[in-house]
Amino acid sequence: MKGGLPVRRFFVEEIEAEDGLCTIRGSEAKHMTRVLRMGRGDRFILMDGQGARFRAIIESAGRREVLVTLEKPLPQPPPSPVEITLCQALLKSRAMDYVIEKTSELGVHRILPFSSERTVVRLNKERFANKKQHWREIAHSAAKQSDRKVPVEIGPLSSFEELVGRTRAEDALKIILWEEEMATDLMGVLRGSPPVKRILGIVGPEGGFSEKEVRAAGEAGFVSVSLGQRVLRAETAAITMVAIVQYEWGDLTFSDPTKPASGSASSP
Ligand code: SAM
């Protein structure tokens, strides 16, 4: 229980209420009644995909729909000071699901999936559409779990060249995680410059990047960075990158990352 609020959260596309009453249908209603056995008098948080959230109480629960009263609107969780975009090479399914779930919990803003030279998984339009629907379900439950304002945005599938082309002009700090990078590391890049509002990070497939790809990213303004000497699985690298950026410049802290840490040399 956080701040005395019920911890169960449910999403609906749009919160349509009349006289404070709202009907929940579909998979969320089934989850409430058949899985969680919720019923009259139970309280929870109702959220739509745009950031609106209410404390609600169940008036009646049927097999297909749940009638609830919206008791009061709730404040939105503040956004992280840094908007993180993870550009993730397609990974084998369990690893990809894991990346979507864990980076969602860590507050990643957007995930752009891409295929590259050494990508093992190949998805045609139809298979990608099914995959995206599956990832969306993971993103929804991760948003409920972690009390995010809105689920992570999952972009269209692109090739590595299209991704680099499309993000070339983006006004953001751009990094590419390369296990063969020997001179520059992520900590050095983050502590060597003042916090920025937007960061894009590219993480490779199981087989890594070719030198040609790392060069092309460099020409588009991406800085190649290392996460240290050990070769991490792609899913570990992605989660580690998001966690480190949120720790240094984001909201894995109560203090404002744009202000020097208290007790640091510069504060009186
Ligand atoms: N090609 C490598 C190999 O098989 O030896 C491994 C690639 S690694 C499993 C997958 C991706 O994770 C890499 O493309 C990179 O983006 C990221 N990665 C893993 N370890 C890293 C490290 N120490 N520094 C930076 N990136 C790393």
C-alpha cells in the first residue's frame, strides 16, 4: 500500500462516465472478476492511456462488465526529468518480452524496435503486428505494476539504416552501446556533461553490431559507449542502460539531478 491508496490498477482506453458511474468491459473486467475475484465495495485505481486516473469503487460486478463509481481524480505521477528512448534490436521472444517489461518498470519513454545485420529474429508485417500487440499487453501490465502515467510507447519496426536516418536530426544525446568500445564509457558520458532532457540509446542484437553499423551511427551523431569489460546479454545491457540513466539524470532518486548533490564539493 503506497500513501494509503489501493494498489490495484486497471486500464481502459477511455474513461467514459455518467453521473460519476463508469462501466468496465473486456479483458480488464474479466481480470477483475474472474482472476482477482473483486466485487462490490472493492477499491482500485482506474487509468486511461493518456494519464487520467481515478480512485474508484465497485458498485456491481457481472460476468462481462463491472460498474464502478469514480470517487476522486488522482494526481499524475510526475514524468522523469529525462525522456529515454530505447532503440532495441529485435531479440528472441523471451528476451524481448523481458526488455519491454523491465525497461517499462524503469520508466523508459519509448521503445523503437529495429532489425540489423546480425538480427536473428526476422518479422514480416503480419508477425510484427501480432508481436506488437503482445508487447503492448506486457507494457500495460508493467504500467499497472509500476504505477506509470501511461504505458511505454512502442514504435514501428525499422531497419538499422532507417532508424539511424530517422533519428539523425533528433535533438537529444544519442548513444550506441558497443561491447568493443574501449575508450568511452556510459558513466563518463553522463558525468562529463550536464543532464539533458532527451536521450536515445541503441542496443544491439544477440550477435552484436558490425563495425560498419557503429560507424554509420557515429556519422548520425551517436556516441559509441561501453558498459565495462564484460559482454552482457542484450537484454541485460538494455535494462542496465535505462537504470543508469534514470539513476544519474532521472527519477530513481528523490533529489533533482539538475542540482549538485548536497554535501558535494561545490555546495557551501
Ligand atoms: N557480439 C557480441 C558477442 O557475441 O561477443 C555480443 C553482443 S551483446 C550479447 C548484445 C548487445 O549488448 C551489444 O550489441 C551491445 O549493444 C550490448 N552490450 C553487451 N555488453 C556490452 C558492453 N560491455 N558494453 C556496451 N554494450 C554492450
